[in-house]
Amino acid sequence: MKKRYLLPALIILSLVSLFVGVSDIRPLDLLNPGSEEFQIFTISRIPRLVAILLAGAGMSVAGLIMQQLSRNKFVSPTTAGTLDAARLGILVSILLFAEASTMSKLAIAFAFSLGATLLFMQILDRIKFKDAIFIPLVGLMFGNILSSVATFFAYRADVIQNMSAWLQGDFSMIMKGSYELLYISVPVFLIAYMYANRFTVAGMGEDFARNLGMNYRLAVNLGLILVALITVTVVLTVGMIPFLGLIIPNVISIFKGDHLQKTLPHTAMLGAIFLLVCDILGRLLIYPYEISISLMVGVIGSFVFLYLLFRGKAYA
């Protein structure tokens, strides 16, 4: 899978995304800055496109880093409890700090997400039966425990409906001024690319990394911090998007191998493309209504996940 195919596909789908929606906008309408179509285009369509690109690339890169550090192709924010921990952290911030700012909620959710990811990595180190399929199942059970705790307290506080609606992945409400938190992903991409070789070495094991004179624990912790930061910003801005960080890195690794620095740009682009396709389909299937992005990615991603599970078992 080469860049010369991914980049044109990304550009074409981005243009399609800009002109698909309930409001009929034509390119000629953009020549009049005072028109209603121009206002919708600048306030809604462009922010939505940017949010899709950043969220798709961000969650895919987060999954790539987790898979590299854990040495398991089926580990991702979805299968390691990272998304569920972010959800729990947001609930805690709502219950204890109702008037908290977005940055305060980000800090609390980040702490929960990072803590859960570190705990999962500790569980991973203690598991002796490191089967490629068994590990993500442990992560899914761990995530379900966190999700159950969050659901219990949400019911107790009578905020379950608000919580479910707020965390349902959806780009339809993205407007100018409500998505800028996602720009945090940009420096995270740069840091991930700069430290890609260290993450690759860390993925070969602690003994191997130490023999090369590298601080293994520092590299792992930095990678997990980047993963937690991307995950939380996406959850706070868009909602929960399942499977994206799981399937995209695996698809890229089939074609490009496992060298993180070489695969990172391809992973980011394919993640953005996949999310664009799901979003466009969600806008067209029951037009003029929309299917939420979490549902579209969940349905399509679950089928791809099952294929990867059976493929992994067949080629084990």
C-alpha cells in the first residue's frame, strides 16, 4: 500500500466530504462569502473534515504505538481498556467537578486513561500464556470492568442518558470552536515520529533495549502518554470510536511491515481515509439523517477485526 495511492484517495474523499450533507452546497456557492452556503461550509463542513482527519489519524497512530510496545497485533485503545478508562475519567469529572473546564476534564480523563493503560501493560507482563488472541481478550475483559464501573455510577447519579449521548461518536455536532482540542494530535504525531525508532527497539523487549543502551522504561512510558493523550482528546471532542486503532495498523503491517517510522505516515493516512469513508456512508445511507460514526466504525471494524483474528490464527 503506497503513498501514491493513499494521498489521492485522501484528497478525493476530503472533497467529497465537504460537499455531502443535508444542505446542498455547490462550488459556485463559495464565491459569495455572504451566502448561507458559504457560512455552513466554513462553520460546519471544514471543521468537520479537519476533525475527521485528525481523529482518524490520531486513533490509528495510537493503536500502532500500543501494538509496537506490547508486541501484540491485537492490542489497541479499544482492546486495552484505554477508551473505557477515558470514559470513566470523564464521568468522574462530571460528577465531582460539574463546572470544570474542558482542560480540567482533559486532565482528569488523561490521568484515568494513562493509569489504565499502564495497569494493562503490567497485567501483560505478568501473563505467562502470551497468545496473540488471548491477550486482547484479557484487555477487553479489563475494559468491560471499567465500563461497568462507569455505568454503575452513571446510573447512581442519574446521568446515564447524558453520558451515553455525549460519548456516542458523532461528527454531526462538530462546529467551528468545538473541535480545536484535536490539534493536540499534531505535536503528538511529530513526537511519535521522532521517537519511532526507540519505540521499535522497545518493542523488541526490555533486555534487547537495555543491551543497546536505551532507557526502556522511559520509551514505554512516553509511548503510553502519547496514546492516552490522543485517546482522551478524541473522546472529549468526538466521542468513542472503536476498532480504529486496532484494524488500521494491522492492515498497514500486512503491506509495509513493522518498522514504525516507515509505517506511521501510511497508518495516519489510511486511518483518516477509513474514517472518511465511514462518515460519508453514515451521511448517505439514511439521508437526510445520519448514522453515528461510532456505529459505522463499530459495524465495519468488527468484521475486519474478526477477519484479522482468524487470519492471525491461520498464520500463527
